[in-house]
Amino acid sequence: MFADRLRLHQAGLHPRQRLPPKTQRPAQIRTAVAPFFLVEFFHQASHALFMRRYSARDWARSGGGQLATRVSNCILISATTAALWLAASAFGQAAASSEEPSSPKMVRGLLETYCAWGLPLPPKQARLVLFDYGWTQDARGVDTPFSQLAFLVNPDSKDQPLLLVGTIEYRPENEDVKPRPVDAEKVDAKTIGAEWMKPVFELNVGLATALQCEAQGYHRLASELLTVSLGQSSGHPYSAFLQPANLPPKMALAFTAWAHWGNQLILPNSDRSVIARRMQDLLGVEPKLKTKPNSALVEDLKAALVPRQTEPGSTESLIDDLLELAYKPPSGDDRSPAPQFQKLALLGFKAVPNLIEHLDDRRLTRTVRLGFNNFPPYHLRVGDIVSDLLQGLAGDDLGKDWLRRQQGYTLDKTPVRAWWAKAQEVGEENYLVNHLLPDKQGSDFPNQQMLDILVKEYSFRLPAVYRALLDDKPTLQSWPLARAVGASSVPREQKMSLFLYAATNQNLEHRRAALWELRKLDEERFVSILVDNLNAMPPTPKEPYWRSREAGLANLVMETDDARAWKALLAAARRADVGLRMELMNPMYYTYIGQRQRKQRLEFVAAFLDDATVRDEKSDPTLFEGPYAGFTFPKMEVRNFAAMQIACILHLSEDPKPGWTSKEWTALREKVRANLRREQSGE
């Protein structure tokens, strides 16, 4: 975004680096308004002129009027926005100075309003804590963690810590978050960022924490943190939950409350009737919140609360169940769809007539479309999910490409009905087989929704589709189909034949996918073919190291305790160049492997504790693009990387840093060797 790039430039940061907390940004970032609007105007104008890519024929057809209108609208919108912003800024500053937001009377009044609006307070026994969440990097390359202020709700519990961060309850189950108690009198409010980026809809947690501090008796910190937080914005710049900086205190609190309830809407068991009442009340007390999108959100929420009488198990009943489809945060490789979505998806063609009728269904669900770049996250309606179901089943864009759907546009019924008429003539079985493997450039995977239906209803067609991918679609990922064949009711002999055929494919990625499934059917054949691939492995990959297919062979070796496979891996690593060698070592401490092959993994990595070869990312920027093995260390000896890997497997406490001296690395290697000797002796 232009605004982000402007701020980064003024802060002396590279565009790919994260901004520091807003309280630590130079004053010119927070106050230089006019340059931003000039940039924004030219951005809008250039978008109108060039992104549309008018041809001479388009210009003649429209008489030039459409383009001229777009440009003039850009001028009007940009000028109006600039004037409104400047007026609002002046008003905010005047209001802030007259209301004295840090005065005890103002803070107490805001706390009363906070409680009246149903926002959460920590229990009296809660402890004030700081925890690190993410980090930023300055122009010198020095990492600085973001420190977030919160209340530890369960200080005496042995369970995972439960934190109240602003209005958000946060239990860091899978993250290395270590809350540390702090003295409220020693906290410098200027070092605390008001915005927290963990929630889907980012909000001003600093403002809420300030009022919670007031309730706990931390009056000085409450006053200072409130002042700092009011001066900061929060939320995506194009989101309905954006909270501008320098709003009058009560208005700012209303915006924070609005974002809080927006996040509560996507929790699985939240009371949506209470939330609807709270959000309706906020629209009534704060006119700035009463926009068309916000009013529509509340109306769509109310519509979702109206009871409906549908026959249990029917397609209509399953569509109603989408109202409870809850947001699931992204988690590693888990791409499994929600049960409410999958039940409808597996109905295939049988659900299409009902789905079409619900394309304009505005009832609110509990899930969201996550944002990226200029696209903010937003709550999904039933019609949005129905559009995704129909799009996945069609396999082609039905009048709205992915970009338009990201912007919130649902499919139109007319083109969908036209597609449906043609698809019925082909029939479900043939349509799925014909469209499962996409021809569209840029498509890397088979259509998963179609594949799930094919597995359920027509698994006998899987072998032919798998062979077609191997023979005719070399650039498509084959592991979804290989996995589907492996889990299907296809006879074992036919599976073996298919995977052995795939294991001879010229594409190493197809061979790897087949080996994962062959391992479950015939361990001996799996090891034999894996060893052949390791022996034939080139010393340098053609792709960047972190994406190299060759490095993935190490993950397959980790699935067996066969000495032949580990011996072949060691020989391949010694032949490989230094970048690939470290990639082969990299997965040895991945947590998914647990304790399996622990002895073999330690012995493999320990074989390189005397390897003084230096890996320098500057030697080949192309191969070393992306998160290659040990990427936080631009220059590193193989033996030091080996020591670091072993330390992770053995759960040693050392935490190597890029600035470590030779003496520190030597000490780590010696400690690792000593621990290995103890492990081998069974101590």
C-alpha cells in the first residue's frame, strides 16, 4: 500500500520490514498528512487510467466518458477525503485538548462507560504482565521484540496462561509466549503499542488495557497509557473496524467496542443475540459508526437470529447449518474444510439448485474471509460461502474471479444457471473427471472439492485420473491424488502398480508423492527406490534451496529406521553442496517427527560436527532466496548448524545468535558432544 510505503520510507525502513510500534515512530510519520493524500490521489488516478487497461475500441465505445468519470471521481474523492481528514484531525486535537483525556475524572468516566457497554475487566487477582509477540528490525538489522501489556487471568494455575489482552482472551497454546510480571509504577506507556495484530479484526487494546488498569488501581499507568493509545490508530485502513488516531475519548472507546464485538461474532459459542444488541446500541450512541456497511452488518446478524423450520438432513437444513460455520485460524498444513462446508460440498450436483437460490442470502455466519495487502478481512454471509461451494464445484470462474470474491462480491445467478444447464447435460461423474485437473495457467493443484466427491462416489475412476496427471500434467502437484488413491477402496495390487509407475516418473516431486504412499504398502520396495533416488541426487538443485525437491528426500528417510536409507542419506549429504547439505539436515528436529528415529537423526547430524565448510548466502543470492536452512544466520559453518540442530533435538537451553563469537560456538559444540556421549551411554 502506498501509505505503508510512505511511512516505511520516512522511518528509514525497508518496505519488507515491519513498522515499529506506533509510539516509537518518528513524529513526521504521525503528522505528515498532505504528502500521503498526494500519493493517494496519484495512486487512485493511475489505477483508473492504467489498471482498467482501456483499448481504443473501449474508449470509442464509451465516448471516453467512463474513464473521464473515473478520473474526475478520483480527484473529487481524494480532495474530499483530504479535507475531511484535516477537519477531523483538527476537531480531534481540539476535543482532546479540551476534554483532557488523562485527567482522573475523564478516566473514571470512560471506565464507567466501558463497563456499561459490556466490555471485560480482569479479576482482582489478575497480574499485570508483559509478553513478547513478534518483532521488528531496524535499518541496522537489529531485532527488537514487540512488548504487549496484558493481564494474566490465571496467575496461580498450572495450566497454559490465560491472558486478557485489551478485550481479547488469549491462550497461547502453540506459541512460545512467556508472560513476565511487571510493576505498574515502572511501566513506560510510551513503549507499549496500542494495536495488537493477533485478532482477525485488529483493535486498540491499549485503550482497553488503560481502563482495566484504572479498575485495578494503577492510576498513573492508566492515565499515561490512555493518552498514548488515543494518539494511535488501529485496524486495516479499509476495514469497517478501522479506528483512526486522535478521536475524542468516548468516540475512540466506541470504535474499540465495535471492533471487540466484531471479533466476538466469529467465536464458536458467543451469544449473537447479545452481540446484536450491543452493536445496535453502539450505532445509536456514536453517529460516526453508523455507516451503511456497519448498519448492514447488524441487520444481517439479526437475520441470522431468525429461527427457520427446515427438515433435518435436507439440503436446506445443511445450508442453515452454515450459520454456525466458525472461523478456524490457519494451522500449519491443516487445510481440512469445516464440517458444515464439507457436508454440502460432498452432495455435489444434488445441492446445486438449492445453493443457487441462496446466492443472495445475506445472513451472517461465524466465519470470515481473511484479508491481505489492500484487502481487509470481513465477515462472511451465507451467500459468500454458497458462492465458494458453487465455484469449487464448477472448476471455472462463474462471472466473478477470485479477486472479485475477495472484495466481497458473490456470484450472479444468471451465469451460474447457464453453467448448471450445461453441466447437467454432461452428468456429475463425467464432469468431475473432465474438470478435476485444471488447465488454467497458474493452477498447481487438482480441484480438492471435486476430488473429495470423486473419492466418495466414483473411486473406481481415480486410477485413470492419477495416470492422466502423471502423464499429461507434469506441473500439477500429485500428492493429493496419490493420497486419495492410497486411502481409497482401489484394490491393493492396483495401488502398488500405480505407485511403482509414479516412482519412475521424471518429475522428482511425483516420485516423492508416490513413495509416501508406497511406504504404507511395501516397506522393502519403498526403501529400495528411496536409496536409488538418494544415490542419483545431484549435488546442487535447480530450484532455491528451501524449495528444492531433493531436500524433501530427507523427510522420507525420517520415516524409516532402515540402515540402508540412512547410509544413503549421509552419502548424499556429503556429496551435496553446502546449501543442499544443510537443507538435508534441516528437518531432523521438526516437532512432527516426535521421538521416531531419534538415534538415527542424532547420528546423521553429528557426522557434520567437524565440517568447517562455510555457507554464505551472498555466494548465490538466487539459490539462497527465501527461508533456507539457518536463514537467520547469513554466514554460517556447517558444524555450527549441526550443533544447533542437535541442541534442539536434545532440548538444550542454548539459543545461538547471529553475533556469536567463535569461542561461543566452540563451547556449544563441546556441550553437544558431551550430551551425545551421555545419551549413547544411556546415562
